[in-house]
Amino acid sequence: MLPKDWKTLRLSDIAKISSGGTPSRDTPSYWNGDIPWVRTTEVQNCHIHPEDIQEHISQHGLENSSAKIVAANSILLAMIGQGKTRGQVALLRLNAATNQNCAAITLNKDQCPDFYFQQLLSKYQSIRDLSNSAGQSNLSGALVKSIEVIAPPLHEQTKIAKILSTWDKAITTTERLLANSQQQKQALTWQLLTGKNRFAGFSDTWGKQKLSEISTRIQEKTDGEAHPILTISSLSGFVTQEERYSRYMAGESVNNYILLSRGEFAYNKGNSKTYQYGCIFKLDTFDTGLVPHVYVCFKLNQGFDPEYYAQLFAADYLKDQLAGLVNTGVRNNGLLNIKPSAFLDTTVPVPPLAEQQKIAQVLSTADAEISNLQAQLAKLKLEKKALMQQLLTGQRRVRLDDELEEEPQIRRVG
């Protein structure tokens, strides 16, 4: 039940709902003016500032199309869009025109835009479901007007929005720290793994060898004991088959699966957005595991550091060599047509063992920092989600005479 002074209303009760338009692309004079123009693809659960605008239209374009100026502090809602776009919102921080696929929600003066921006964020899935339940895949102006919202008194709206914006700032700060750490790791990876930058005390010449020369192929089948049935995800590495596909899929074919032990490698020849020519991961989340026999499995010989080569493979070092091995593309089973022998003929750099270990140590430290930031970001998002559920429904009331008692803590890790 809502607090006594809270109401359930439709957006049309507290806001003007409109949509924009797109000036003709065939008339150059309609474009490259000084009027900001927002596309649906820019509505991504965010605030839109002047520096975020990609295109501008002219006054002539505005007057000769259905585009119209939307006031700052209006909420934009994507009515059409592929993937996750439809149902996302943005809080407009400037006067701007929009295309016809954005609903512009201009709230009455006795309502707080930041509060309803947060509330519509929390309703993302129900808004998408609203369009599906209407027998169409897109939203319409009428559907947007029908969206139900909870309306506390203005002073509570303002305080709730302030509290949630504190979490948003913490999330944004952590996202930036994470992006910076990932960029720094990427640059450091190529400098160290290719020998462009070297640590003091290391001067020996690096060699290059074939994978078949520094490793031994593994083809042994299951030993009949109980082992987890694993598959390789290009994003997560080794995961159980149930986790990846939500069910057990191996069946009798598990008898032909290859038995891997911790520290050994497998090459999944399936192409993906992350690894176009397949991915190579080291087993380090399980002591043992059974993997499909179509994987090319191997273990490094003595004198070669598994952590160094795990970093090398994660950086997609073999991409260009693997691309040259693909002759007939993807087979019916979704695997690249690369023979195991050809894969094992690819070459990798071979620094001295001590240098391999030093490089791996530095890159592992960078990975730990990234993991810590990812965990911190996930925690902040979870905390905000729980807080939204409580504050936006009146389950937890704000104290209007005090500042926020608890603020999310952000710190640089590593």
C-alpha cells in the first residue's frame, strides 16, 4: 500500500507527451545547423548533455519537418529500437529536437523530472512488456501516456531523486575507473607480451616457436570418474554445460569428451564477436573437467609459464595467423574449419622463463584491479536497485530535514 499522500497516476495526468521528426536527408540545408537533434540510439538510460549530441539541424529543417523543440529536463523514451533500445530513457539537459521514434515527456511544473527519470528506469521491463501485450513490438504515444507512475508530494520526489543521484554518481565514477583500468591493461598487454617494453634486468633475445614445439597435445578421453562437463564461453572461459545452456547436453557423447586438468588449455574453434577465429582458455576454475572432443587441447612443456601464455591467448595474439588458416568459413556445426595440426603450427613469442613470469605477474595484478572494480560496480548497482524498490514505492520514507545518512563509497583499488 502507498503512503496516504502518494498517488498512482498515468503519465498523461502529469506530463505532456509528444514525439519529434526527421528533416529530409535529401535537403542539405535542413542539416548542420545549431539546433541539437537527438536520435533514439542516444537514449540509453542516461542524462543527455550538449557534448553528447551527434547531429544538429537548422531552423529551416525544423520549420519544414515534424521535428520540434523539446524543453530541457524533459524525459525521452525510446519507442522503437533493436536489442535493448526500446523502453530506455534519457533525461534531456538542454533544449533539443528529437526524431519521431522518441517520446518526449515534459512534466508539469509541480513534478520533479529527476524523480520520474529514476522511476521510468526502474520500469524498463514492464514498459517493454506493455508494447508486447498490445500486440505490437513498438511503443506508441498512446501507450506511453498510459504508463502508470507513483506520484509522491514534490518535496519527497526531490529528496528521493537526490538520494538516487548520489548512487548514480558513484556508479558513473566506478564505470570510468573500470574503463580506464581496462584501457591501461590493454595497452600494457601488447607492450609487454610483444617485447616492445621490457623490464629492467631482462635483455636476452626473444625467440618464436610453434605451439607444437612448446606444448603437448591432449587427446585422452574420460577416465570414467565423475568430472564436471565443461564448455568454453568466449566471455567467461570455462563454464559448466548446465550454466551455459541451462541443461545437460552431452548425453552419450560424453564418453568421447577430453579430460583436462587444472592449468591445461583448450581451443574452441567456434567464432564469436569477442574472438572471431576462436578462443583459447586455461582451465583454472576447476581441478578437472571434460570438454568436447572438437576442442584442441594441450598442455605447456616445462620451461613455459601457463600464466604468460594465458594472457597472450586472451589478448587474441593468434588472430591474424588463425584468419589465414580459414579457407571455407564456418561449418554446419558452427566451428571454423581449422585443422588441429594447423592450429598447433601457429607461432608464439618465447621470452626467457623468468621474464614470462614477471610479465604474467604484472598483468595478473592489472586483472585483479579490474575484477575488484567490476565487483564494486555490481555491488553499487545492486544497492541502488534495492534502494529504488524501497524509495520509489514508499516502503522506505526519506527524512526531509536531514542530509543523506549513508553514501556509497568509491575508492581506487590496486
